[in-house]
Amino acid sequence: MSDLEQIAKNLANANKTKVRELVQLALDQGVPAKEILDEGLMKGMDIVGGMMEREEIMIPEVLDVARFMSQIIDEMLKPLLLEGDANPYGKVVFATVQGDVHDIGKNLVIMMLEGAGFQVVDLGIDVPPETIVDAIRENQPNMLGLSALLTTTMPMIKTTIDEVKESGLRDQIKIMIGGAPVDQQFADEVGADGYAPDASSATLLAKSLAD
Ligand code: B12
């Protein structure tokens, strides 16, 4: 088993000390932070997702692993993941839609956007469409980012976009959406301006939308 697979497996088993050791070892060996994230930590969360589906793991345990993963990203990978590009590309209002509390992916995208020079207003999780509309009015961003991780909350992306349209603010902003169940076809259907499958492509997307 490769070192990155070891990270995935140990994260899924919540062997925190081992995960720390393995991430440090990979960094010392010169493995790029993005590879550690994609092939180690994210793969570990996929294993956890499967365990959730089969009800082999309880929600508090999933939450514990999720928090730990965020901590590792923050403490050990964040400085290396950031591009350090200081150009101000503009302001993004970002939220996980109403009914959905998943925020690891959102936070990762936000971290990369900030590193690439965007100013981000993070509205958090479970955010109702009205709050998002109010935040657009108040902050005057040039972009809105919406995240949804559940098939049951995907429709809330559409509801939110519709509410933005009704408020008359749609023309002022570009809307990008993402989250594991979301794809380009869905983005087209709901009238978003763009979709990206992960945090680094989200940054490229945001840059292209900001142009
Ligand atoms: C951690 C986790 C939780 C944690 C969340 C903690 C937190 N603070 O986020 C907790 C325990 C709270 C949780 C709860 C639930 N969860 Co959950 N969870 C997960 C898990 C294991 C990992 C998600 C994750 O963080 N992935 C890692 C991040 C980095 O990836 P990501 O979120 O996909 O984000 C990336 C991209 O999608 C993209 N992206 C994300 N957002 C955006 C936005 C934009 C604009 C762009 C461009 C890109 C983008 O970039 C990100 C970075 O690369 C997934 C399984 C999985 N592998 O996805 C299940 C999963 C999403 N959960 C699931 C379920 C069913 C639930 C619950 C309903 C369980 C329950 N019975 O209570 C609840 C729902 C609670 C709610 N109302 O939201 C299912 C969803 C099934 C479905 N198809 O709808 C999954 C797939 C597990 C499974 N296989 O059954 N969960």
C-alpha cells in the first residue's frame, strides 16, 4: 500500500497520530500538498462515505474525522496549497445551501479563493435563500458560490438562484456551484454560470468568471 493510501486508511479509521505522522512524512519526502489532499485525505473521506452508507460508522464519529481533516488541512497543508497570488479579483459571497451542513469542501474552496486574491464573505452552512439575497445586497460581490453535498439539497441551489433572480440582483453577479452530487449538466439546468469539481478548478473557474 502506498503512503497516500495509508493516509486514507488511517484517516478513515480515525488513527489521528498516525495520520499526522504520515502527512509529515509525505511532506518531508516532497509529495505535493495537493496530492496529499486528493490522494490521501479526500480518499479517506470517500472511505468514510462508504462506511456511512453501510451504517458501519455513526454520525458523531464521521463529524470527528471531518473536523480532524479540516485541522490537518489548516495546520499542515494550507500554506502550501495557497498560490500566494495577491491580485484582487473581486468579492465572492459563499454559502452551503439551506438544509445542508457539509462545509469541508466549501471551506477548502474558500481557502483557495482567498489564496488566489479573492475577498470572500462566508455565510456558513444551512443558509436560507433570503439570507443570501440580503448578503448580496449588503456586500455587493461580483460572484456567488453555492455548495450542496446532498441530493436532497441540490434543488435548494435552484431555489436560491431563482430567489436571486426575483430580487433583481442576478445581472450583477456570476454564480458558481459545486459539491459532490453537482455536475455541469445540473449547473446548466439551474442557470448557474459555472461548475467546478474541486477547489483548484474552482479557483480557475472563479478567475475566468471574474474576467
Ligand atoms: C463529512 C460528512 C458529513 C459530516 C459533515 C461535516 C462537515 N463539517 O462538513 C456530517 C457528519 C455532519 C454529515 C452529515 C450528513 N451526511 Co454526510 N458526508 C460526509 C462525507 C463523509 C464527506 C464530505 C466531505 O467533507 N468531503 C470532502 C470535501 C473536501 O469534498 P466535497 O465536499 O465534495 O468538496 C469538494 C468539491 O465537491 C468542490 N466543491 C464543494 N463545494 C463547492 C462549491 C463551489 C461553488 C465549487 C465550484 C466547488 C465546490 O470542491 C471541494 C474541494 O475539492 C460524505 C461522503 C463523501 N465522500 O463525500 C458524506 C455524504 C455527503 N453525507 C451523506 C449523508 C446522507 C448525510 C446525512 C443525511 C446523514 C444522516 N443520516 O444524518 C447528514 C446530512 C446533514 C445535513 N443536513 O447536511 C451522503 C449523501 C448522499 C446523497 N447522495 O445525498 C454522503 C455522500 C455519504 C454517503 N455515501 O452516504 N456528513
